[in-house]
Amino acid sequence: MKPKDLGYPHEIWTQRLLAKHIRENCIKEGHSDLSSINQGTISKILNASNIKPHKIRFYIAKVDPEFDKKSSQGISYI
């Protein structure tokens, strides 16, 4: 999930945000042993798994709801 899906204002996960989210939600999820997890532990877990949530290869967002209509009409955006 993206941080925005969980109500955070961030577009991507950072190690600090992941650690904060885990600490705040681990007890209600039944993982109280994670209540003291820190950014360093998150870093080790992500590195060992070759997961890089802070690296984005591409980003696609349709901002203009009229984009498809305009692009099919040959309108130039210069």
C-alpha cells in the first residue's frame, strides 16, 4: 500500500515513516514485540530483502481529466 492509502500525506514510504507506522499499529495487529522497532532495523530488513520503497522507477498520474479527449484532437501542449 502507498502511505496516502493509509491517510499519510506522503507519496512514498521512507524508512522513518515505515518505522513510525509499525510502532503505532503493531499492538492492534497483534505484534507488540515490534513496538520499539527503529529506522535502522527497517533498513536492515529492506536491504536483506532487496526492497527499495524510496526508489521509484516511473510515476504515472493522469492529472487532466480531459487529457484523452484533448490528445485525440491533436492539441499541442507547448
